[in-house]
Amino acid sequence: MADRQLSHTDHSKPHISKQIILMCDGVQSPANIGSLFRLGDAFGVDEIIFGGVQIDLSSNRLRRTARNTYEVVRFRESEYLTTTLTQLHSEGYSSIALEITQNSIPIDQIKTKPKKVVLIIGNERNGVSEELLKLSQHTAHIPMLGNNSSMNVAQAAAIAFYELRRK
């Protein structure tokens, strides 16, 4: 029997045992925001929390990139991400800031296997804020082999989601 691509309704969905919340610290690009919605749907993210930006669902770029996943992925805006993260910690969530720092470790070497995790990603230009880095329980980075020390925020989130889901 020849192999064929499965439709959206044909493929089976695995059981999800880990709760993931994506916290976006000042992510602004409509294309990135749309990609994050699409990734959120693909990786079973429970919620996306946006800080430092108002989400414009009328943006054609966001809508094209998201492919309507903003209709199925729960999201909210938070004026104070530090307060929100503190609240999530009190609810039993562990937090991982995705940022290359002096003390960050490669994302695939994160030892903790929490059932509830907040993945924090930062602004396209400035990264994760110092306040959130201080509050985060873990800081991880994606090992890169080239000269550049960063990659697109949505691409980085995809790699991190994969690593979090495979553990």
C-alpha cells in the first residue's frame, strides 16, 4: 500500500500529560504571533499569555499565519507578566525562560520534568526581560552552531515545545 499524507481529521492525536503555558514577553510581530498560535495548537499548549502588546486579531498577517488557530488556542493579555508568573508558580507551575545567558543550559539538558510548565519567550529584539529572568526557575537556550546567537522567536518556541513534549 502506498504511503499518503493524512488529512487534518485522519491523524490521531496523542494523549497529553503535561500542561504547557506559553508566556510571550513583548512579542510584537503579527507573523510571529500568528505562528505562535499555530504552534500552540500543534503542540497542545493550554494557554498563551501575551504581555506588553495588544493582540490585533484583525491583522491579515496574523490571521494568514495562524490559519484560524487563534479560535481554538486559549489566550489572554497580561499587563504585569511578573505578577502573572508569580501566580502561576503558586499554582504549581515550573518556569523556563528561553534565553541565552551566563547560566542558561541547553534546552535538551533540562532535568526537571514538571507536569505543569510555563515557557517564557522574549521580544524579537530584546529577549526576555530581566525581571522575568530573575523570577524564572530555569533558564535554557537552544545550542546553535553558527555565529549568530539568536533565531526567530517562533522557530525557537517550536524547538522548545518539541523538547518539552518529548520528556
